[in-house]
Amino acid sequence: MSCPTIVTATHVTNGVTSVECHKQVRSWRILRSLMELLIPTCNRTFNHGQEIKHECYFQTYYLKPVYTTFPSVITGTIFGYRRGKLSFCIQANSKSTNPFLLLEFAVPIAVLAREMQGGILRIALDCTVSGNFSSSDSVLSMPLWTMYCNGRKVGYAVKRRPSKSDIDAFRLMSSVVVGAGMIRGKELDNDDELMYLRANFERARGSSHTESFRLIDPDGNIGQELSISFYRSSYGECDQLPRLTKVNYENWSIQMKALLGSQDGWEVVQEGFIEPTTTTGYTTAQNKALKEMQSKDKAALYMLF
């Protein structure tokens, strides 16, 4: 099946087909471009029978961060072969071939395409580790995450080293700052086409255990259509609410007000986070509802970032 047209203006340079993104092109159009690239591959088979073990990947894939500084605006690229898996790469800029982070999504492409049909893709990556870990270690240093799309568990994401094919692809995409398209397989000594979506993302660091990356549209606005969030916890923390950024305090307060009938019992504490205080004075039903909300999936709650 041929790939559908993404937008009217495209360029082919050294085997790279890229989308020309003008100011009027918004982030939803970029996301839709990726979905249109993915849809033709949704009928292929995907071997999802492997069972991933945490201890194996902690030993094999644990890589210390190679960077000393991390910019607040980065280049993010989602890419993958039509008959392979998708990966997500964080780079300092579009010309860099040494990524800060490279993840492989162990998720069928059809799943991501289905999640994007509503025009929103919010990926949450949750890493729960045993024992204590140093808060000085970046959350991005974790090797394995449970992956959620729009609040639903869909699989795993694994940290990996860039392959020669990855480096070659980064070089070919170096002229693409923002856009979606494909690279012909022969340019990478492969019989398959490599699809990609590239955009600028804003990095938001909630704490040493939470980070998120939100797509910036061509006008420089922070969009909600595509975001990737990282959350780290240790066993025993699963019954606690994740700490939410002050930016989303209003949205969270609305939900809590509807649940509890008032905003009492919640306060903005130092560092700009909200945390539960006491539930004294609430009815039994309200306390039960609060407890149920606290035990909800961390990733679903973390989507408020």
C-alpha cells in the first residue's frame, strides 16, 4: 500500500522525504502526519510474545547519562521502520548525532496509530524500582519503563544504544528541524522505509523523579496534542499520589472539588507542588472516594502534567 500524502509541500534531498512546516501548520497537523504514516502498517503482524524482565534490562541497558547540561528546549524524533518498532530520540538539536536519550517502544505500531486517531497522544512512562535510588540520578537514566498511551497500559519502553543505522538516519535527517516524512531504505542499506516525526519539545522537570516533554508547534506555542512524561517510584510508593506541578493545580483542584465537595485538605506547598494533607471532616463516602483516587494508576494521574 502506498503512503498517503501528508501535506502538499514536500522535498526530497539525499533520499529523505520531509514535510515543509509553515507557521500556519499547527502541532495537530504534525501529529496527524505521523498517524498517516503509521496507518498503512497497521495490518502487519507484530511479535509481542516476549516477556520483559526488569532485572535483565537493568543489567543490560543501564546507561549513565552522557550529558552534563540539558537544554529546556530539545529536538524530539519519533522514528521507525515500517516493519519494525518505533523509537523516541531526544537530541540537543536537529544536527546532533549523539542523543541524550534513545528509547525503543515495545508496542505494536497499530496501537499508537489507534491512540492518535483522536488527535491526542499522551505517553506516560513509569519506572518502578526496588530499594532506594539516588535522587541525583536522572529519571532518564532508568533502563526500562512501563508504557501508557492516553492513560492505558500498552507495553514497555526500553533504553538502548544508537546503532549504526540510527546514526546514519540522524545524519540524513539533520536538515529537518520540524516535520514528518520518510527515508528510503536504500539510503540506510535496508529494504524497508524509515518513517519519522521530528519537532521541538519543551522539557518540564517536576522533580528529580518526574520529567515531561511537550510538543512545541511552529508558532512556538506549547501544545497538548503530543507529550511524553517520565515518572519514577520505588516499591511501596504505589499507594501515594504523584506530585503534580503547580501549572496543573487548577485542573486537579476542579477534579478534587467535584470529588470531595471542597478544596479543603489540599494545599500548595514549597516548591510549587500540591500534596494531600488531612481528610478529617470528610464523610465516609468521600474518604473512600479519595482513597480510590489515590490508588489509581500513577500513569493516568500523571497525565495531568
